Amino acid sequence: MIEVRNLTRRYGDFTAVDQISFSVDDGQIVGILGPNGAGKTSTIRMVTGFVPPTSGEITVAGVNLLTAPTSARRNIGYLPESVALYEEMRVSEYLANRAMLEGLGRSAARRAIAETLSDCLLDDVQRQIIGTLSRGYRQRVGLAAAILHRPSVLVLDEPTVGLDPKQIVAIRQLIKDLGKERTLLLSTHILPEVELLCDRVIIIDRGRIVAAGTPESLRESWVGNTVLRVSLKGDPPGAAAVLESVDGVISVASGSEEEGQKNFLLECDQSADPREEVFQAAVQKKWILLGLTAEGASLEDVFVRLTTREEDGGAVEAATDDSTEEVGS
């Protein structure tokens, strides 16, 4: 549904996006994840036709965006990070205006507006002035405008930024529902959003793709040190020092504390499995061992590793299930 080949965007001497390639299949929700300034928004703006690439090729629903931009854009709904709305208009008036701009006939516009108000849960506020709406409802209006012409591709740039927790939950559920019928490309730097919404993830750093795959495959690609969580009843004196002396344990940090329970996080050498030695130490010290579990890598671990530079300025080696240059579906 979306094909991006060797996409590059330069601003003078600065390269914001550097020779990236990826594809998004029909019905997928794919997240572009990266730190601020990584090139996410530049990529989104090129895919939606708002900014021309310096070089490269973009195809949407089989139509080349560069050679046939009007035809390609008919297949795209776009929610920018800062959605621009006419705040003096009522919600229904604004959507009617957008329908006219999209070239919908009168009867088609009426049907589309009614369906979109229902899809985006805006029926109760359709007569309300947009300027009086909360930010969460304004995001819903922006989404409604993006899907009004029933595009096959929906592109969202930081759709939950600035929202409160309740609004975030509502918008995420709406995105999941919209994704059942459309191909979605989602730009964000919020890791839980990726975990909850995306079938696949593309991690960008400094304009280049450094990893791609499902959230599960990215976590499995983690090659960092093993972490053990040790839970002891009470807070035995000197426990951290004893645990750090166990063979294979590199360092010990205090974890979350619960009533009557002390947790420790043990960073262990990749080749070591010190669980038996930790158990024996607990027996010898007469500690009551409440838990001893290996902590799996999180997407945050992978993200931080891939987007953190070494002191000499070199990039951390990328981990991907395809390639760092071209990401298939």
C-alpha cells in the first residue's frame, strides 16, 4: 500500500532523512519510532506529499506520489502533529467545508459526515464551536477530517502529543478501530503507543533506519546483559553486597519496594546464569526468597541502545530482521 525507496531529504548541508526504504502492507499499522530530531516528521511530510524529497520514490496505493500527486493524495488521510482547525466553526460546519474541498458531492458529503461523526464519537458535539472543545476532542475532529473522504491510507504524526491520560486512551482506541479498515503509518516517540498499536516498528535515528520488525522480534534481537529480579522478604542487611559477589553478577541495583519486600535487579554477564548461586546464597544467609526471575528485554531497552551514540560519535550497531536500508512488509 505504501512503498518508499531510497528516500532522502536535505535542508542545505543538513541531511534530515538519508536513503531510507520501507513498505507498509494493506491493513497494517506501522509505527515510525525515533527520538526528537530523528527525521520522523520529515519522512511523514514527504510520504503525504507536503514536502518534496530531495531524491527517492514514494508510491501510495500503486500511484507514484511524485509523478501523479493529485491521484496519490486521494488515497491519503493526514493528521499532522499540530492540527489546524477553524476554531470559529462548528464541528459539522468544518467537516462540511472539508468535504467540499475533497470534492464530495452534496449527498455523498452528508453520508460521509454522518459516518465520520459516528466513527470518531463526535455526534454529541457536532453543533459545538471547535474553539470551545478540549484538546482531545480537537484531535478527534482532526481525525474526522483526515478520514472524511474514506482514504485507504491514514498517516498520523504524534497523534497523542499533549493529551491527558484519559484523552490518550480514547484516541488510541479510536486509532485501533480505524486501523481495522485502513493502512496506518504512525509517527511517535511514545514507546507504549507502539507496543499497543503497531504490527511493525521502524526505528529511525539521525535520518536512517537502524532497526525494523515486530515489537516482539525487536525485543528478541536484544543482545544486552541478562537482568535478574531477586525479591527478598524484609530488607536483609548487606544483601546487595552479597548478591554482587556472586559469580556472573556485574552489578546490583535496588528495584521497586513493596511492603515487607525488597527487590534487587542484578545485571549479569551474558554467558552466565547465576540463579542457582543466588538461591544458594539466600539459603546460606537464611533469607526468605520470594522471587527469582529473569527480566526480558523491553522495547525501551532496544530503543535506547539503538539511538544512543558512543562517545566517539559512532553509531551503535543496528539490529533488524531485514536490513537497515530496506524494510519489507
